[in-house]
Amino acid sequence: MNDARTRIPSKAQAIETEVRRRIVEREWRQGQRIPDEADLAVEFEAARSTVNKALQRLADEGLLDRRRRAGTKVAVDPVRKATFAISIVREQVEQAGMAYTHRVVAQRRTPVPQDIATRLGIAPGTPLIHMRALHYGDGKPFQLEDRWLNPDAVRGLERADFWQLNANEWLVRNTPYLRAEMSFSAENASRRDARLLQTQVGQALLVLHRSTWNDLGPVTSVRVAYPPGHVVTTERASE
């Protein structure tokens, strides 16, 4: 196969992967100073220049904070250094002065369809968790999410009861992401959209598609549909 994922990684890539794992799994905490390059070179049996290359890549991603004479530290709130921040929809609703509630419409493990598999870069038919949920402000639909979750990349997922928990908030607080893709579009409301968002079939809706990945693979792909008149910015887009 010619798939790049099948090639043996370079030494720098291997170091980058291991350091990223330690950050994602919180072996190294935010603000913590990590071992010096010389010590890491000994640990990984690599040249110091190779370690430097790996650490610089992670600094470019926003995961590490490198300063001359101060050493290298895990960045504080590294997710916020990404292209956009993932907010918590409950906080958005409450900041707007409304009472927040949410309801899970459906949840089951099922084979992922072709379009979502392509978006996430996995094989069609891979079993993922599919769920739909509604977020409300003062009892009115605030947003509808249609989410696919990869249990292989989300630690602690088996202990999370999303019939009771808000998946958006749980993911933001428990599953840091390393890469994300996002797009907005206008779509006509389907019968399901219209019923759940309490609008008309065919009504134009603002729709957000977002996918996130961590070091274990794709985390989630979510379609968020907003009711007519809703205004959203990338800084407020929720997971």
C-alpha cells in the first residue's frame, strides 16, 4: 500500500507523537515544564537537533510554549490556541440570559455512512456512536446536533451517560483535540429538522459541520443546525 499512514515514521515524528500523547493524556499538565532537550535526547536515543525539530512542530501547533532561558512548557489552555475555540453551548445559552435545558433524541452504535467516513478518514461501516440532541434556551430550540463519536479515540466514553450528560460539554472538558475542520453552509430544513427546530420544512437553516481529531484518531463529527434568525461566529461555535 502507498498510504502514508503505513510508512515507518521518522525519529522526529516518533518523538512528536509520544510528546503529544503525554500532553493529551495529561501526563504533562498545562503550564508544566517538560524535560530539557538534552534529557529527551537521551531518553529517545536521538540527536538533540531531532528532539528540537519535534518540539518545534508541537510549539507551532500551540501545544508547547518555548522560551529562551525559560525552557519548554506545556501551553496553558492549548485548545484555545487553535484556529477556533470550541465553546460550551450551555454557557452560550446562559450568557444570553436564558435557562438552559437539553434533550437526547436518539443514541445508538451503528456503522458509519460513507459521507461521515470520508469526512473522518475512516473506513465506511466502522461502528461509531450516533446521537441526536437538542439544546434549548427558555424552552425554545437553540440548536440541533447530529453527532458521530468514535469510542476508540475518546477515553472514558464507556462511563459517560449521554442520555443524562451534555455530550458537547463533556467532550470539551474531557477530550482535548489536536486538529479540527469546520465549515458553514445554508441548508433547507428536512422534515426532521423542521419538527425538532419547530420551523417549516424547506426553511433555510444555518448549518455547521465540524470534525475533530486527537492522537488516537477522529474524535467526533457533528452537524449543528440552528433555527432561523440564529447568529453564530467561529469563536462561539460549540463542540
